[in-house]
Amino acid sequence: MKNILIVEDDRRIAQNIYRGLQTENFGAEIAYDGITGKNLALSKKFDLVLLDVNLPGLKGYDVCQQIRVYKPSLPIIMLTAYGEIEDKVEGLNKGANDYIVKPFDFRELMARIHAALRVSELNNPEIQNQVLRIADLELNLGTKEVIRAGKSIELTAKEFALLEYFLLHRGRVVSKMDLAEHVWHLNFDPGTNVVEVYINYLRKKIDKDFATKLIHTRPGLGYIMKEE
């Protein structure tokens, strides 16, 4: 389970974010001032920090800068009521990975969290060298290469992300809702066929010319990647 630190002095906002993260199966902890937030970020293991700018004790920009000195790879998303370009630039220059202006939709916050975590994971040296495999198919997370039966396969960025998600969940049925949320970072719209379209693109590239098919449809449930 990913663990997120919320540094926000508005208790209502902090509690709303906390409850939302719990429903999304994240662990979370709250600090209501900058000094406590900085100390928690440096003393405990978190996968991401949500950091307000206007904090008592120590401003968010300063907290961000101090975290960055000791934990340069820890993702930080700044939360603020300020929407001016200068404020965004200052936050990014202090080391923030992203910036979201209040009030925000929780779905947008989750999309930004997923994106920041994904970048962080892909920059992890252990993950960069990881190769995901099934049958004669290999996906290299570091080099972004996909090979099947010794043949190199060119994928777009979204096709690669879709295949990666399938491989990480191989042998399990994944729904269109799962794919929309984790590959596109969107709430699922039953009226869209974007998932089916990209499944079709991917099948043409990794399954069509091979005897063993890997992507299988489970009517009414979703899709599963397995040898069959």
C-alpha cells in the first residue's frame, strides 16, 4: 500500500483528502503545520507528499526545499489557493513535481497522484532494470523495449502503458474501469470505447501474428492476460 503525507492546515480539506485516499486504498497521515510536515516527511517513509503552500510555522515552499535536500526523489504535489504563474514557478523551482490549485476535483488530484507515482517508480533503478515476461513476450521497463519470439515490437506510449498494466496483473481479470483509471487516469465513462480501441491496437501488434494468444476477453467482466 502506498503511503501519502498530507501537509495542510485547513482541517476540513485535510480530512476530506484523507478520507478520499482511504477509499482509494492509500495509507495517509496528516500534518497541520509546516514544521510537523517537514519532520514527518524526513523521519518516516512516504511515497508522496501533498503540500499546502500557506502553512503556519514554515511555509510550504520552504518545506518543499528542505525535503528535496534529503529526499530528492520523493514526489511532492503542492496544493494552493494561488493560481498565479509566479507562484507555480516558485513551487516548481523549490522542487515540487506538480501543482494543483484549490478548489480542485478529487478525481483530478488522484490522476495527478497516480501520474507522479508512476514517474517516481519508473525512475527507481530497481524498476528500470526490471523485465516483465509472459510466454515468449518480454517488456523492459527501463529501455521501453517490447520483444515477442525474438521480434521487436514498436508500441505507442499508451499501448506500452496498457501492456505494462496487463503484465503486472497477468492471470487476473481486469475490468474496463480498471484500465480507464490506471492507464488513462480517468473515471470510466461507459459511453466511450477508448479501452476497446486500444485493446484492438495492442492485439494487432502482440497477438495477431502469433499462434499463442495472450489477451483474452471475458464477456461482462473485462480482459485477462495469460497463455491459452
